[in-house]
Amino acid sequence: MKQYSVVIADDHPLAREGIRSVLEGDESFIIVGEAADGQEAFELCSELQPDLLLLDIHMPRLNGLEAVRKIRGAYPQIHVVMLTVSDDVKDLFTAIQFGAQGYLLKNMEPDDWIEYLHALLGDDTEVSREIASRLLYRFRTGNMSDEPDPNSLTPREREILSWVATGETNKQIAHRLVIAENTVKNHIKNLLEKLHLDNRVQLAAYAVRHGLTAE
């Protein structure tokens, strides 16, 4: 079983305790550190090099949005997932722009947390459509004026992008389209380069904003 080292960053001790209790229910996650603000989170990431950072948005000294930009700039291999009680689209959009790979509401069910984090850290893990829709509806607004035109995509790229937006894995997309899984991976790599994006979450967000989701 693959295990992932995790740092939790939240300025509320009770929130950190709750997050810890959720993750400790799954042997895949090992909590290696806790931070009470963004600056401490950055320092722990420098020291511990965790696989995953769960980062609250609203914190003292260095807030989560500033911290994710600093951490992802220095340590791009660390997966960063933002945590908040708010579904503010602006916060979500900014966090993704700054390099966060995901975004979880604190009031989501613990099982949804675990399923989503496994999906994020292991590309072959299925993400339920329900979780994908909870996350992606928050991308429905945002400035699209500086984004690459979706008309620059090939029909096949648009088709694959539409299924990425539903939370389907590469294996599932390959099965749907009757093509090799490696072909799907290559298309996604090309999509990321063509659209100047960094990860699947950003691809899905782009698809939702431009109305390219699968029926």
C-alpha cells in the first residue's frame, strides 16, 4: 500500500485535530507535521518535503493564497489542497491559479475527503462524479479573456477534455473512446501544454468555464 506524508496547516487547533482524525482513519496518510499559519507551513514544507499539504485559506502571518504561491514556486512536487469553510469562487480560482491542485470544503463528508485525496495523489483512482461536480461548479465564473481559445483544440482533444471535467480517470476515458490509455495520457499532456495549465483540476475548470463538459 502506498503511503503519503501530510502536513496540515490551519490556525485553529480544533480544525487541525478534526482533519487529523479524518486522515488517521486511512492508513495511506501519515501526518508528519502541523502548522498554525502560512509561514510555518512554508517552513515545514522546506524541512519535511511532504507529499501533500492541506492548507487553510484564512491564516495569520501568511495567508493560504500567498502561501500556496510561495510553496508551489519553491517545491512544485508537493501536492497542495486548499481547505476552507467558504465556497467563494474568487478564492478558489485564485488558489488554482497560484498552483493548488485541489480544493476541499471543511463541511464535506470525511469519506468524500479520503476519496478525493486518493484521486488527486493516485491518477488511477476513480473520482466520483458527485465529488467532481461539487468541486467544479465553483469554477463557473472567472476571467476567460486571457485564456487560449477552445477552438484551437482538435475534436479528439475536446472530447477527452469533456470527460476529464466529469472526473473520469485515464483508464475510464480510454474505455469510453476505445483507445489506449497511453493515448489518453498523451492527449492530456498535449492539452496541458496547449492551454498553459498545470494539472487535471485546471483542465476540468477550463472545460466547465467554456462549456466543454460531457453530456
